[in-house]
Amino acid sequence: MGNFLNILLNIFYFAILVRVLLSWFSVGPSNPFITVIRIVYSITDPILLPIRRMLPRTGMFDFSPVVALILIYFLRIFVGRIF
């Protein structure tokens, strides 16, 4: 059980990192990787959108990925201690 949760948290962690990297580039609908990009967004949106709603607006910077990565870090520690 602990191993499964750890793998799941790792998937979320790396998906968020990929999303952050993708945000630095302009991605149009003609991009050959648009399917992969949509998958990454569909994985990360359920995590990032609630965090984004709770954080105050800070101009053009989105700190929700940073908060999500910190939460995942602490969840991994918590899962590691329980299992």
C-alpha cells in the first residue's frame, strides 16, 4: 500500500514539474505533443486548481505548483513513516 501511494505521489510530482516546464513555452493546437500536454494538464488540474483558488493573486506568477510540490513532499514523508 505504501509503495503504491509513493508511486502515485511521484507521478503527481513529475507531472507538475512537466507542467511548469511546459508553461515556459507557447504551445499551440498544431503542436504534435498536444495529446501529451492535455494528459499532463488533466492529471495536474485536480491538484493545482483548488490550491490556486486559495492563494492570493500575485500578478503573473502562479505559486500553486510550488505549494503542490511542497505538499507532495510532506505527504511522501508521511507515507514513508506510516508504511
